[in-house]
Amino acid sequence: MNRVVRLAELECEPEAVPEIEMSPGPELRAVPNVDREHLRMVEALLFAAAEPLSEAAIARSLPEGTDVRALLDELQHIYEKRGVTLVRVAEKWQFRTAPDLAFLLRKEQPEQKRLSRAAMETLAIIAYHQPVTRAEIEDIRGVALSKGTVDILMEVGWVKIRGRKRSPGRPVTYGTTEAFLVQFGLENVSHLPGMDELKAAGFLEALPPSALDVPNPTDQLTADEDPYDPDESEEAIADGEEPAKP
């Protein structure tokens, strides 16, 4: 016959009964408007997402009035010393492997395609000078730009046609995409490396020319730029070139 044995019936000293210490959950900081259950919901959404999530997308799955940004800040604090960290890329949020543990997940495989030097230079010019036209890219590089160069960058998904400049011929303007920001771990284009970072990385001389200046790119339409309308002029859009000068 089965018998339930209570702790008081055991003939042993109290200290002989081992105590199991449960690992406490992550401690919340003294931050207002942070609900632990809501925190778990945000955590679940981010872990299940295949792509970075915006704060608006997260808010749609939470009770109305939830302070999503406070939850994200708290979750970022909790994961800052773990194997995965919560980072903000392209104005969205995503869990990523901690930088110091990236080597564990690195997989050696043949590189399918490498960008040419011309493509890399063009990408850098578009990233730092956006919005920029084809003619402006050629002027900065000092050489003619092959149509295929921009096509490759657009196929990779790092460059897009973003608008039309309010100038004769209304040339199309180019800019970087959200995929570009995600690839390079940038919150937005204003987080591109500045003069000091470029010098520290060895891309610039310690004492660059006095006239050299790192531009301030923007992903917002400028005063002299109209939104891109693919139906405005199909021929001009096909090659993105300004009309030939007489």
C-alpha cells in the first residue's frame, strides 16, 4: 500500500535534507511602467520574429497603452551580458548573438559573389551622400559610372531609387535600404562611421586634407527631392540618367 511520507516523519536532522536553490529570474530595475508579464510577451515576439520588429509592430500585440519603449529598454538591460543581446537596427529591434561569441556560429563556405571595387566605392558614395544622383556619383568618383554597377547594388538589396530631384531632367536619386542597415548593424544612416571612426579604422590618414569633410546623409526626402513615382517617366527610370546636354 502506498504511503505518503511527510517530512516530519523522516528520522534525520533538518540539515540532512538538501535544499535546492532556484536560480532567480532577471531582476527588474526600478523603472516605472514595466510589467513582467508584458516583458515576457515582448521577449516571445522578438524571439519568434524572423526579421527585426518595429515598436509599432510590437505594440499591436500588447494591451493598449503599454509603454513599449520602456519594455524594450528593460529587456535590452537584461540581455546585455548574455549570449544573445537585444540591438536596434534600422529603427527596429532584434535579438543577435553577442559580438564576442560570434565566432561560435561562424561557418566557412565559398563566397558566391564579391562586389567589385567600383561597386564598393559606389555603395560608399550612395550611403554617405544620399540622396545622390548618377551624375553626382560620377562627379564624386571622377569616372563614368557603369549602369551595371548600380544594378548589382540594387539586386543585392542595399540600394534603391528613392526619389526625383527638382532640377532639369528630374534625375532619380539613390539611397540605401533597410537591408543595408540590417547587414551592417546600423540603427539609421546617421550612425555611419564619422571622421574619427574612419581614421581609427585606418581608412583615412591621421591628418586628412583640411578640405575633407564627411557628409551627413539622410533617409528622409529633402527640400529639393520629390517622392519616387515609377509611372512618371518609364524611359528615364530605366537608366536613371539625366538628359544629355546639347
